[in-house]
Amino acid sequence: LEEFLATDTAASAAAGAGRRSEAASASAAALSVAEPQKRVREEEATAVEEESDAPSKKAKTDEEDKEDTLAKIPAAELSAMSSTWKKLSKGRKSIAKLKRSSEETANNEALLSKLAEGAKEKKVNLGKSSAKAGVLCMTSLKSKDGTVEYTVTGGHDKTAIVYNVTSGKILATLGGAGGDVTSVHGTTFEDGSMLVVTGSADGFARAYAVPLVGEDDDDEEPTLLGEAESSGGAPANVTVHPSSSGVDDARILVASTEGTVELWKLSAEGLKLSTRLESKGEEGGIKLSSGCMHPDGLIYISGTSDGQLIVWDLKTQAVAGTLKGHDGNPIDFIAISENGYHVATSSSNPANSPVHLWDLRKLKLAATIDPGDGVGHVTSLAFDPTATYLAYAGDESIGVCVAKDWDRVVCTLTLPKNVGGKKGKKKSVGESYGGGVVWGGKGLSAKEGEEGKVWLATGCDGQRPVRFWGIE
């Protein structure tokens, strides 16, 4: 029995060991199968995660590609702008070579003096009487044959008004803005149409077609062609590029308060963003406060809220130079002479701020005009079409000085202290004033032996009428 039990126990032990060995082998086999499966599942999960991440990475790449594309002006647009530059540079050079005899100079200055010699200005209220008083921006246009002159003004009433100076009638009222209209510009075309672009405090630039053929026909209404929201902030300046050939083939530059200069293409489909240029300041982003196009069409100059002047070379889409002035105050107004040599800049606050004259060829400050007491807050600047005179307008008076002899003032127009209407509130220190001054008439451009007249139109924030000096 003991022998049997011993044999049976040993057999049982052997059998148990065998079963454990089989179980271990089975377990090992199971593990050997499960481990690859686990790795497969992990690899599949990783692949799924990578696949789910792929679209966002691709979207980022697409966004970067888009930004790279917008940083350059499309070849077709740049070609059109360059072709126009060739034509405009010839006209600019002819103005630069313009020489006046002493007799012609005396006649021109006599015309300017007459503006202030007892002649009462013509006042025209163009904005809505129910709105806050103030002209915030102004530009002037001529028909292609030069026989009809217009002004376009914008203000607190959220509209732009096209006024026919020749007939003395309002041609069009352009609505649709959701805030103050702070910038206007335009041009006329051979087909008898006018393109007007506005920038407003709601952050949008808007383009309008204004028919000029059959102006007396009430059925001819202006048309909103398109609107574009600025990439940031509100438009500080809007400009129709001189290469524009019609309302369905126009290029519009928009400088925004958030530091970008954008090129928009206007076609039958509306406005489409073509290019976005951005200049980084020494301490990060900059704020633009004004802008102006060079007569050649390939240089754009923008002013900043901290007194810098940024010169853009549109051909290379690069900053050609940066100038600093105005004690760090905002550059609210820029004017470039028609010969392309001089750039005038000013800040509207504080009152009687100096006007700086920059030499664009040497990129340096050439002169400073101290307007003295009596001009008030400078509200606009404008060179005459011959680049001979500069008008600087304030909310108290307007001065006209001689180019390169900047301290010689040949005409002073004084505004009445009591202007009537709803006067705007006094602005705080550092807050900008709006306004406009434009030249008109053929007098200063008349050739020897020709007769002509000259006029100035002015308007500013807080005062309701547009004043025409030299027009009955």
C-alpha cells in the first residue's frame, strides 16, 4: 500500500507538473499572440491620433501659405501699377521742371491774395442737420475733360456727400456706413463714371459707383459696389490707386489703425483682398493714423500714432524708410507735393502744432513751419497742383505758404468764431481732429496769357458748413 501510494503520489505530481507546464505553455502562447495584438492596437490608435491631428496641421500650413501669398502683390496687379508709374512719372517730372517767370508768380500770388481780400466765403451745409456738426475728411475730383469739379466730404452723419462745385448742387449722398466717415477718396473715368471709396469707424471700406452722365436724371442713382472689413481697427486712410481703369477694374489701398496696409481689387464680383503689408515697430505692433499715395503710384506713406512716418515701396512690398517726428504725437495728416519731392505732415493735437516738411529723396526732415497762434488745431494739409504752395488748415484759420520758402505766407483765411449749428465738443489732449482742405480752379496751372481762377474748400470737425473761398 505504501508502495502504491508512493507511486500514485508521484504520478499525480508528475501529472500536475505536466498540466502546469501545459498551462504555462498555453499562457505563454497566449501572451505571445496578445503582445503583437496590443502593439497593433497601440499603433492603430497612434495612427488614428496622427490622422486626427493631420487636418489641423494642414490648416495651419494653409494659413501660413495664405499669409505668405498676401505679403506679395500679385504679378498682374503689380504690372498694372508699374505701367501706370511709367506714365505718371513723366507728368511728375514735368511739374518738377516747371519754371515760373516773376510776372507769373506775381499773378498767382495776386489770385491767392484775392481769396482773403474782403471776399466772403461761400458756405454750403452738406451733412445732415440732425447729426453732430463736423466735416471729418474731404477730397476733390475733376471730370476727365477738366470742365466740371467736385468735392467729396464725410462726417458724423455716416454718409459721404458728392458735391458738384461747378453747378452748386449735391450730386449724390452715399450711405451704408455704420459709423463716422473718416476717410474719402475717388477718381473719374472716361466712361462718365466716378468711383468713390470711403472708410468709416465701423471698420469697413466701401466702394461706390456714381454716374456723371446725365447728372440731372433722377433715375441715375449711385451704387454700392462692395464693402470690405479691415483686418483690424478702422480705416485710417483709403486711396484709389491711379492704375484703376474703371469701376470694375480698380485697386484700393486701405491703411488700418491696427498697422496694416491692404490692397483690395475691385471687380464685377466686388472687393477681394490681394495683399496685406504690415510693419513691425521696435516694440511690436504699430498703430496707423493716416496715409497718402505718392504721385507716381509706387510709394505709399503712412503715419503712426506715435509720430513715425513709414515709407512703403510698393514695387518690392518693403519699408524703404522710417522717419520720426512730432514729439511722438500722432501724425494725423499727410500731403505729398505733385512733383514728388516734399512730404508735409502734422498732428492735430495740441493746438498750433508745427507742420513738418520732409525731403523724400533724402529721407530726412527739411523744414518746420510754426503756424503760430491763430491757426488752432491743424485739421488738414494740401499742396496745390503745381507743387508751388502748401495750404495748412486749422479750426481757426487757413494759411498758404510758398514751397521751399516755407515761412513766407501769401494768404491767410480767418474763420469766424461763431459758426452756428451744433458745434462738436472740445476734444481732450491727444484726441485727433478731423477736417479737410482741397484746391480747385485752373488759375495756378494756367499757362502764360491764360486767365483762370483758384479756389480753396475747407471744413473741420465741430463746424457744420464746407467753406469755399474764391467761389461766389
